[in-house]
Amino acid sequence: MKNVSIEERAVELAHYIINSKDTVRGAASKFGISKSTVHKDLSERLLKINPILAKEVRKILDKNKAERHIRGGMATKLKYSHLRNGKVG
């Protein structure tokens, strides 16, 4: 993502999130930037650049936030599933 303006990056991130339904963490990893930068781009900068696009992204971010505890629980379940399946007592 070199030589891209902040505004272009914010719009590109927005389109990525909308199309992929990815999380802030996933987008940060994909674009090689921090979660804080992704969040700032999508919640503050994009609002000034393109409020309509910002509103669409906000819906996805809110949905991801609401489902966060489920993903965390599934990750923990997967992490410890090998103990139940592989070992007895």
C-alpha cells in the first residue's frame, strides 16, 4: 500500500470490508497496517470523505463487534478441542 494517500487508503479499506465482511483485525493484516489505523480510517476519516460509504462500513463493523464474543468462544473451543479428542484423563 505504498504511495497511496490516506483518503485513498480509507476508501480502499471501506470497499474491502464491505466486499469481504472481514474484521478490522483481518483488514489490518491484509493491508499491513495497525488495527488503530484501520479503525481511524473507517470511523473518522471516511466519514469526512464519503459519509454514505462510511455508513455502509459502520453496519458491518457493528455486526462484527456484536459477533466478537462468538468468534472468541469458537477460537477457544478449537484451541482446546485436541485435548478432548486426543487424550483421556
